[in-house]
Amino acid sequence: MHETACDDPFRLASAVRTDTGMRPSVSAVREATRVAEVGYTAVVDRMTPALTPAEIAANVLRSVRSAGGGPAPDNTFPRRDPAWHQDALTVLGAHREDERLAAQAPIAFAITVNVAGTAGTVAATMVLDEPSAQLRHDAATLADALRGVLDQVAAGVTPLVLESAFLAAVERRRGTLRRETLAVLRLAGGSAFETADATKALDGTDVIVVSATADSAHGGIVFQATVHVDSAERLDGVPMRLIELR
Amino acid sequence: MAMDEKGSEAASVRLGFGLELPMIGFGTFPLRGETARRAVESAIALGYRSVDTAMRYRNEDAVGAAVAEARATGTDVLVTTKLATDQVGHEREALLGSLRRLRLSRVDLWLIHWPPGGSAGVGSWRELIRARDDGLVSAIGVSNYSIAQIDRLIESTGTAPDLVQRSWGPNEFDENYLAACAERGIMLCAHSPLRTTPLDHPVLVETARRHGRTPAQVILRWDLQHGVAAVPKSAEPARMAENLDVFGFRLADEEMRAIDALAAASVS
């Protein structure tokens, strides 16, 4: 467990490297994403206000292992300061492992796993009490901006174009959002998700992870999708909206 | 109501609104895709008339395909599905998605899968009641709920779940929970009935030997005699048949008590 120290949120140079060798198949990424989703359900389904980050991480690890995976060697995704990491779990914000998470604040988290040398990741934001109208607005703004980006994902489009569209969309409805970041990762040789070259057009065969993070007045928010560029199929099924567990 | 010849326990039970629930259903987690479809088809061919799925399992489409095929040939199969916890506030949309994937116009039994955020989920429960009132589901219930959480639903809405599903096996036997369900008129259904108690436990092995059965059949028979329904899962047809073949013998009272005692023994 450790905290990251990322001074530039736009750097977000997340390389979730898990292996070296051939680029994994879409089916391998699909399986890794499925296992990451198992970790996600271990968070969301078992969540109660009594749990600490360390207990949540333990639930995640147990579920991920039983599904055939393990934590990725580099588990610090998404790289954002401050954040709390343990095993396959990252929680945005400054947290102590033995401190209960506040019910009214958003709990933004990511699961990053390794399945047979292939990385998989999902992320979500939840709240355990009725959120304020402002938090709902901010979460909807970030989610809508990411959806707009996903609509534009296609072979030939550059990550720079996607980021520009994202920033413009957030700007139109900013609310209390700040430090908004769009990370586009792609499967590279060596079975890793690496930050995509901002000026290099996406290839149709790419599987990319598009991750939107921002701070609101109430805390960090993250939404994310894993997408096969050619088919525009989203490989994960995690809701891209504020999850209200109440 | 179908009756068991030798055991005298009913093979099905009537829930609210006239829904006849088979006491042994077919659990489908974690089967997916073609594996899930083929398994459900096999289960139906072997005589299962109740299939348990969930939004979370990501196999509603496979279950729906198998059930649609069965219904096309005149075989009616009861379908249970569950609302995922992350659908709070989006319950109707989630149900319509389940109905579409299951190729149904009405779900027989719809459950809240987990208490959302550890709360009772009263808002979601109101939506389940509304769905039942609107005829989109026949019966409603919850899964993995404590009695305190169930009571909160009842206090808030005046409506008790028709059924509660939870992990339930000899190692988890809780007489108070069972009694509390009975007092409230709630059917208890065991999910993962064969997962939490070692099947090689001497009490189960010896009881099985006496009856010429398997330890898994003894556990399911123990459930039935406690009035608990169960949804065991297997992808193997032989095992599916075995799990369904639990109506032809009866555990003696002392055998029931010995199996009940496994829970206390597992804690100590």
C-alpha cells in the first residue's frame, strides 16, 4: 500500500504493464476485464459504511483471485494524487487504510488486475448516501463528457482529438469540477496498457482504455471504459454514472 | 402442488400471487454464454422447472434463449432474476433490460441481489412492489438480507418479501433466521447450497451411505425437510440429475439434528 505523488494530472502516464511478449488478443483483454469486473462487484455489492479501504481491498483481492486473476504488477492506476492503493484496488483521495469512508463523499475507485499476463481494469464512482445536487451534476458532466468521447472513438482518430473534445465538454458544464483529465491507454506489445501517443491515430485493432477523472467540491470522480476500436464494443459493463448505494 | 412420494415434502411451494415455486431450481452462476445456454437446456431436459439467474451473472441472454426454446415446446419454466446493487434509482430500466435479455414479458421472481450499501434499500423495494403491481413481475424478494434489513422493508412499505435467498448450507444453519422467515411468511431459498459445507464431512458421508445417496443429495434433502428451497448449480448433467433426485428418501429426525449441529461445530 502506498500513495502516489503525481504532480501533473495531465501526465497520467499509466502503463499497467503486466508482461512482455506478444500483444494479447481481444478475447484475453475481455477475460481480464471480466475479472476486473468481479473485483468491482466485490466492492459495490459488499459495500457498507463500516468498511475500511483495507477491508475493501481484501474483498477485492479474494474475489479477483477466485476468478482466476491477481493484482497487476503496477497497480497505481489511475495515477492521480492523492490516491490510496492496495493490491488490485485504487481509491482516489487521501485515505488511511483503517479509516471508514465518508458516506456523503464520492468513493472513486479503480480495479486493475492481471490475468495470465494480460491487464484488465475497470473504474467507478459510488456514494453511500443521497448525493447533493452539485455532486450529481458534476458526476453527470464527467460521465456525459466521457460518453461523448466514446462516440468519437474510431480508427484514424487521435487521442489528442478525443482529449480536446473531452475538455470542451467539461468546460461547457463545469460546475465545481477541476483538474479534469482524460487518459487514453492502449494495448501495446508486451501485454500492457500504455499511454497512447496523443498524436498517433488509433488503429482499428486496438483495444483502448479511456479513463476520465476529475475533482469535484465533494471529492474525486472517475469513469472509465475499455473499448475495442474497430467494433466500438465496450468490453466492460460498469455503469458510467454516479452509483448511489442507499 | 406436486407432492413427493416417499419424503412427503412438497416438490413446489406456492408463493404470493399464486406463483408455484419448485423447491429445487437450477442455479446458473458463474456460467455464461453457450456454456450457460447448454447447461440450462440440459437442466430443463432433466426436469428442472425453475432457473435462477441475475443481472450480475451476465447470462440472462443465455438463460432466456434456453427458456424460450423450452416454452416453445410447451414446457413452462419459472425464471428468477435479480436487480444488481448498482441499479439503485434505475430499477425499472434494469428490469426492462432483464426482460429483454430473458425474452420474457414478465419475470416470475425478482429479487434485490444485495442490500445496497448495507442499507435495506427501501427505495428499490418500492420499485419492486411497483413492478409487481404493474404486472412486470409475479413475485418479489431479496437476497443476502439480514432479518433486520427485511424488517426495515416491511416497516417502510407494509410489504414483506415473498422470498429471501441467501447462502445457506449445514455450516450456515441458523434456526433463528429460519424461524424469523417463517414468522413473516417469507420463503427461504438457499443459494450456493453445496459450496459452504465440506461434502466429505463424516456426518454427511455417513448419512449418505445409510440412504444410498450422495452427501450433496443429503444436504438438499436437509434443505427440503426444513422447508427451504434450493438452487444448486452444476454444468454436468449427471450432477444436475443427482441434485434433482432428492424426493425419494427421508432423513430421520436425529439425522436432521446432526446436520443442523454442523453449523455450531464449524464455528467452535
